[in-house]
Amino acid sequence: MTDRMFPLTRRHLLAGIGGVAWCRAGAARSEPAGSGARALTLEAVPAKLPLREGQPDSAVWALRAEGTDPARRFWQGETLELTVSNTLPAPLALNWHGLDGLASVVPLMARSPLPPGGTDRLSLPLRQAGTFLCDARLLGDDLLSPSAACALIVAERTPAPVDRDELILIEDWRLGRDGEPVAPAKGAQDVPPLYTVNGKVAPLDITARVHERIRFRFINACQRNAIALRIEKLEARVMAIDSQPAEPFLARNGQMVLAPGTRIDAFVDVALAEKSGSTIVLHDGHAPRPLVTIRTTSEKPIRDAPLAIPSPLPSNGLPHKLDLKTALRIEMKLDGPNGSGSGWPRPSRFDSRAAPAFRVKQGRTVVLTVTNAAPMPMAFHLHGHHVRLLDRLDDGWKPFWLDTLLIEAGRTHRMAFAAEFTGSWLMEAMAVQWGTPRLIRWFAVDQ
């Protein structure tokens, strides 16, 4: 098995090598779509994870909320009234993945790091449905301990045609010489990673009924690792990527590749015999790791035959067309994993008063050409907007939206987005290697 990781394009989603992990999070909700406000409190706290079998739990930092579900679940159209409290002995910067248009939540731009003992309040209108990610890792390279992530799920106004809705939040951890988890860029680069799924150490064992349709919400919440996922014996139909509906397509052999921060929603019909199973496997470029077994029960099948092929999920309102002829064209280079001399500082050295990478008028299309000149793959993440990967001749684009890409060493990707939302927005880049730092720049969308 090769240890080479691939950029997240449709071709590689169809042909990527890998596996996945799984933890039951509850049945698909059938209540009517909501409106109005709902409150949620997140506390940044010291926490414990049972990373070593038969040994004391390991000390990490976490975002704790009420309840035991690893996902916070809401309905499209609701407003999330969020209270954040920081009980950690270090500043806190929440980093959101997938929330388009909410300039008020962009860390280091609209929101300064929250000091120890501080409290912050945010109002988040949940205009778009999808699978979102929140973590406290933007400043993590310079912190004492690694931190866990949490998921935010916003269900469509019309419930999706599935029987269950399952979160699969995958995280990586590395232990230092003292046996305790260390933050990225703090050592332990050559130590094999440990993986958790929904905060629990794999492998996990779950049960399902024959012909049950499950919506898996896969999240690569790893701090550095790109991963490949495969569901054996079962078809996975990709329905959404990075919080946005896609033109549905089958992942070839149930295989998918996820950069750090990538989210993929896939519908899986459990087309197995009674009392049989399917293994979900993760591959990170080394040995494959079975993370979950799906076992069918002896109960009567949930229906006589699999459900019909699903229609696309409802659009979140992103434009059907992009005007490439009048686009602002920007070229950027990722020179190296440490960002020296490249204009990509570490978050701890970031100055929001520095000139932006570019400015664009609201409503104009931007074509970004990003070249990875580093000797290793790098993940690129855009805040506040989603992009289309462009074909080589500007004669089309891939049938899905992304906010996170994996760019191989020496490769160039061209992407386009409509600058719909005014404000100041971050861009992140980091090498897919434990010992390298996260790097950031920013861009402005003006009225």
C-alpha cells in the first residue's frame, strides 16, 4: 500500500485508498425545521482521554458542552446563541469550518483570542444546512496540550431520506516521551498516531438492520493527518462535501480521501445478509487500521429492498455559475512548511494590520491559483467562502464545493469562488506532517 496521499478531487474521491471510523450518534431527526434562537454553552476545559489501554487517562484540552452527543444538532433557519468560556491557562481562538458569510466569528480578525477566565458571546444565524467543525487549534502549535474538536450539525429544512444520521469524528493524537499527548510542532513526529472516533478509542462495533440507510457524516478532525477511508462491501454515495451539497456520485469501492478539516456526507445502504458484517478501515499512508465493524442483526429487514437512489440534497444557495471572464485572478505560493519568508506567518505572529493577500469587491468572482512549492503535501483552507475546482481550460468546474484542499508537493490547483460576503477572512495552510506549524494569511471583500 502506498503512503502517498492525494488531493481531494472527484477523481481521487472515487479512487482514493482508505478506511473510516464510526460511532452511533442517534437516529435521523424527523421534527419540523426550526426557527428562532437556541442557546449553547461551550467550555474550553482540561479533559481526560483513555488513549492507552490499561493505563491512566491522558490529559488533553477539550470543548465541552452539555449532553453526551459528540455533535451539536440544530435545524436550518435557527439562530445559535453561543456562549464560550475559557477555563484553560492559555488564550483561546475558536476556528470554524464551513460557516459561510459569518465574518463576526473569524478568529484573529473579528475576534481576538479569549484570555484565560474570559467569556464571549456569539450569535450565529444557521442559514445553511450541513456538517460543520469547530476546534480550538488555531493557536495550538504554541500551547501546552493538544485539544479535541467538536462537530456542529445543521439539518435540512426537509429531512433527508435516511433512517439514521451518524457522526464519525476522527482525531489523531501523538504521545511524547512521558506518555502524555503533545501538541503539533512540539515533538513526537516519529511516534505513530493514535486515533479516536467521537472521543473514543477505536475499534468500535455497531449494529444495523438489513436495508437500513445511514447518513454518515465523516469528519477528518485530525490535527495534521490526511486520511483515506473505505467502507468494505457497501456502496457509499457522496452527497455533500465541506458542508455543501454535491452532485451525488458513488465513491469507487467505498473509498474516500479527506484532508485535515474535510467533511464528507455519504449515504450508505446496508445491503448485507443478516448476521454479516462490513469493516470500516482507515489508512494514513502506513498500515491500514480497522476502526469499526458494522454488523447486521437477526431482526427483520427494515424494508424488503434498498431505497431508491437519492436525489441531490437541497442547495444552500451558492451560485450555479461563476463569471470567470471578469474574475480577479490571484496567484499564491506555498513555499515551505515553516512559512519562512513566504508571507505566511504562524498564528501567534499574525498581525491583522498587515496588508491582505488581496482585496476584491463584493460580488466579483475570484480565481485563486495556489502552487505548493513545499517538498510535502499541504492542506489549504479558506474561511467564509466555498470554491469550485476549475478544469484546466476554464471551461468548467468540478460538481462540488470545497473549503479545504489537499495539494501535493509541486502541484498547482486553480479554484474559483464568488466573493459574496464582505469582511476580513483568513486562509490557512499547513503541511500534512506533525512537526510543522499552521500558517495563515487574510483577504478582504469590500462593498
